[in-house]
Amino acid sequence: MRTLYARKYRMSHQGATTITDKNFATVYLVVGKWGRHGDVLSVYAISGELLAEIRQVGFGIFPRFNLYFKHHFIGKLRRYHFGKKDLLVVKELNWFVVGDIYSLNYRIFKGRTQIMQLNEVLLANGRFLQLKIDSIHHEPICLCIVAILNYFAQKPVGKVKKIYEINFNFD
């Protein structure tokens, strides 16, 4: 299993994120944004070759995404949220992603075979997501899935509600 690292919460923001190996050498570049219908997140090799993409095609409680590997459609990703636990399914690949959204501990399985393990780790230069992936061929697709998990793990940034305090003095 190869170990890769990505900065926590960085993958789902607009812009580019580098993915490094255990020696902190850059291996992949993740580019894209989320939030609107048709938004795309792409995974590039450091040489510039497009390896994988994930496109948002549905919204709501159970959003849907399409996965592409080297410009070919490979499956639809669906998320089912059960309180603290998450289940994501890529039916066409027979992949199941199970884990805890709050601690960012996930595993991807194909049948009973583990494909990837995701954990949050604290290193000397910050918080990172540690990915242990079984095959180099699965890495771009796993990075797309991790970007979605990272996006869902973020706390929603909404408008701050002002609470007005009314002081009634009846002196």
C-alpha cells in the first residue's frame, strides 16, 4: 500500500491542491470547485496528464456525482448519510465507502477487499489527510472520492445570525 498526503480542507476549496507521497514529493494535482450543478474536480498527474474527474450532477440530502477515469465514464457515486456514519456507493465499480464524517476515518472496499484507508493525521507542518491506497491505478479515483468526503466534513460557512438582546428597564 502506498501512502499519500493531502492538506485537510484544502482539496474542496477553489484552486489547486498538491498531493504528496511519504517523502513529501508532489505526485498529483487536484484542481476544481464545488457548489453548483456541473462543477468538476479534476486529478492531474504531475506531468499534466488528466487522470480522473468527478462531476456533481445532483443536489439535496443525497447528492450524486459521476466519476470519469481518463475521459471515460466509470460510475455514479451516491452518498447515504446516517447521522454520524456515511455510506457512499459506486455501483458500477462495486465500491463501498464507509466511515465517520466527524473524525474523517473512512475505508473503501470492493467486496471484502480493502482498496483505501483514510485517516486524519497531525504532522509537523499541519493537519493532513493520510491515504493508504492498495494500487497506483486506484489512486486518482480515490482522490476524487476523498475530495468529496473532505467537502462534506467541512462545517457549513453561512451567514452569522445576529442575536439582539432587548433590555427592558422599567425604572
